[in-house]
Amino acid sequence: MSDNGIEAVKLDGTGPVYDQIRRAIRDLVLNGAWPPGTAVPPEHALMERLGASRMTVHRALVQLAREGLITRRRRSGTIVANPPASHAMLDILSIPDEVRQLGQDYSFQILSRRDARPSPEVAARFELKRSEQVAHLVTLHRSGGQPHVLEERVIHLATVPAAAAERFETTPPGDWLLQHSLWSQAEHAISAVAAGERESGLLEIEQGEPCLLVERRTWNQNQPVTAVRLLYPGGRHRFIGRFGPYGAV
């Protein structure tokens, strides 16, 4: 960022200094002066420019990251975040379509897979019977090279036996299921959770940052098809539901 960029950070003299810094940077982001992808001055530069302590500057930047206005990366520094992606709250999501609607390139990686009876931890997480045979997959989806969502999924092999032979080399599990299985009922829940150590490393966010957890289960004529947990970095996403007097529209 040029000197003119950091000189645009001006305190208004009202309230705690950390909040003045937060508001000054927030306003530059929201009014378009610092568009998405703009490098935010490093902490030491802001300290020198504003005469503030490292703790004060750090506190302001942490709060801006929690608000989803900036993205802090361990190695490449801090940048202005892209506007949050919007999701239709009641849809069965196609993550590749979701990413492409943002104008970004999509990619995915299967991080792990195990076809067997579920472990006690997996059974508890997805409310499974220990006798069920499932494919347990962990997938990282990327948008423009950046982690988009971390997916953990179980597929009931008794209901979808073809999944046992599928390698998911070109199509991620969720889209493959939409193309190769039927569902008649679904339920989902959305909650806010803090990123754990493993999740934060995979999503390239700080440990403890807020995330949106979407949990969904689907059935076909009372037979379970799949259950999935989708962990989205909270600052990069928002969910939308449109409804009328008689339900979703």
C-alpha cells in the first residue's frame, strides 16, 4: 500500500483509540476507498502512523476480522476481505455452483475417506448406529484458490451402494449425490461455532474465529441418504431465507 493509503487512516478523537482505528479502517473499506484485496498496513506501520501501542492496533484489527471486513493470513499479511457470499438458506447447495456464481474458480480436495462402520466419534457426531456401513469423507472446497468451506460427510452405503465404487475425482461428493441419488426429505440446522486448531489451519483463519456450521441430513422414503457438516468462515458468508405466510418461497 502507498503512503497515501496509510495516510487515509485518520482518528476522529471519539472513544477508545482501538475503536477509533477500527472505525477509520472500516469506513475506508465500506466507502470503497480500500476495495477487496487491498493490503492493509501492517501493525508496526499503523503504530507509527497513529502513535498507538501494538496491543491497541492488534485489538482493532482483530475486531475488523471478526466483522468480516478484513482477512488476516499468517504469511501473506492482512487484506480487505471480499463481500460475504450469500446462500439460499433452504436450498440443497451445490458448492461448485455457489463458487462460480461469485465469479471465482472452483476446486476441491478429498482430504480423507474411510468406508466402514463409523467410529464412536463419527457415530456420535452424525447420530449414526454403530452397525451402519458408511463412507466418511472430509473435503476442502476452494474459491479462487482460497478455502471456501470445509465439508465432513457420511454417505449411507445401504441406500447409495454406488458410492462405494465412486472415487470423487472430478465431482465432489455433494454434487455426485444430487446426480446419482434421490431424496424426499431433508432437515438442516445453522449454528455459530469457533474454529478449532485443525479447522483453522485448513480454512486459513485464526483459531477461535467464528464460523457458520451448516448441518444437514437427507432421507429417501425414510431411508437415510447422507449427513453433512459444512463449516464456513463466518466473515466470508451470509445465509438468506425468503419466505411467505405459508412457508418458503
